[in-house]
Amino acid sequence: MDALHVDYKTSEITDDTAYLLSSEANAQHLQKSIEQEHQGKVTKLNLDDIWKL
């Protein structure tokens, strides 16, 4: 298996969570997704299954 090295540096600018929650519409969508997960309304895939889509 080949490995891919990707540099990832954290900073206030690249904080993914803050970015995702920065708009009200996106925050609401994420909250809805979290609620669906808690209710079991999700489809779980492993990494190998993703490549089959």
C-alpha cells in the first residue's frame, strides 16, 4: 500500500470547525446531520466501500 503524506498545519485561519460553523445555514445543516446520526438515520461505510461508489 502506498502512503500519501500531506502536510497539515493548524492555525486560527485553517480551523476547520470554525470555518464549517461560520455560516448559519451550514451550522444548521451540520446540526441536522448530527441529530440524524444520533437517531441512527445514517449509512455507515468503511473506507473500501467509498471507492466503490
